[in-house]
Amino acid sequence: MKVETKGHTTIVRDTVEPVADFCAKVTREHGQFVPQNLIIDLTHIEVDVNAVKLFSPLAKTHQKGKKSFVIVVKAIDFNAVPAHLHVVPSLQEAHDIIEMEEIERDLGF
């Protein structure tokens, strides 16, 4: 697991672990990510919708703290992903979603 922090956002990248193990590890270490917006980068591995759904409880917990949680995957059926999960195909789009959500929070939405 690689962790990179820039400003108010932390990017966590899966190295070679199975997605379920990676999700469990991020969940265990979630306390250090609470004050940051969180991007889970899965672009360099093959994942399906079921693998992405593993992050659902963590996403809900993180979003309750008024911070963004975005998952980045290259190829997936984005229409099959639950609505409460933000899943995008690139890191730039993840940063764009975080910016939009920051603006919404600042405006009180």
C-alpha cells in the first residue's frame, strides 16, 4: 500500500494485494485518513463491481465525517456501481469530484 498526501487529499494505492485484503488494511488504518479527502487508486489492477462494493462501508463512514471518498478504476461498468460510491476512471476526475464536494460543503449543501 502506497500513501501520498497532497494538501487536503490523501491518495492510497493498492500495490499487489488482493482487493479484499487491501480494503481490510485501509479500513484498519482509516483513523489516519479521517481528516483528509480520500482517493482509493485501483487503476493498475483489474477490478469488478463486487470488488468496488467492498469499499462501501468504509466510504459511508468516511463521508459521515464530511470528507470525500473516491475510488479510481480504469474499466468497470460504472452504471452498476451503487449511487453512494463515487467511482471514476482517472485521478483527475477524482480531484474534480473532491473540489466540487468541497465547494458544496462550503456553501452548506
